[in-house]
Amino acid sequence: MTNRDKKRAREHAFLMMYQYDIGGLPPEEIALNYWEDNKESEEIRQMATYLFKKTVENLKNVDMEISKYLKKGWLISRLMPMDKSILRVATYEILKEKFSPVEAVINDAVDLAKVYGEDEKSPKFINAILDKVAKSKETS
């Protein structure tokens, strides 16, 4: 899989995560509906669906990890939905997968935040949180 393919898979995974966050449907139903409207290679579809479903399965741990690095008094529920979705998928991948170097995962998340982020500060915020997640993983 090329780096561009992996980036596309990450984008699809976080878009499914966003739908999960705002819609509350079961992950299987979201993935099924999502792929009816989005065409990709089988390889990209598989990686995206895998990242999405594994993020949902590990959501409690992922959210706990992200919460460690939020400003005092901030809760994950207060994050903007797009930012939260990007953070969740990237944090899961950093902590549990080896598809790409951590730097590539962070870079893709920041690039996606530039496109989809709901605030001009979204890319910097996502970079800062994911950098701390990566550093904590290195020391654990």
C-alpha cells in the first residue's frame, strides 16, 4: 500500500468515526452505509474499516489517552466533533498499529485537520496532542 493510499484510508476511517460520534449507529451499519457512497480500492476500504472498527472497540482507552493531554478542566466531550474523530483514529493507530511510522500518522492527521478541522487552530491542536501521545508511547 502506498503512503497516499494509507492517508486515504485514514481519511475514510476518521469520516466513519465522525458519523459514529454524531449518529450513534452501530459501527457495522456505519461502515456499510459509508461504502455505499464512497468508492475506493478494496485495500483502502479494508484498512479504513479496520482502523474505524478497532478505534471504536478501543474507544475507552483511546479517550483516556487523549484526555491526559487536554487542558485542565477540558473533557473529550467538549472537543469539536471533527477534531475528536481525527484524534481518536490517529491515537488508536499510534498506540496499537504499525502501518506507518508514528510521524507519518501524525502528519496525515494534521493534514486532514487542515482540510476538515472546525477551527483554524485545529491542526496545531491535533499535532500537539498526538505528539504527546507518541512521546508517552515511547517511554512506556
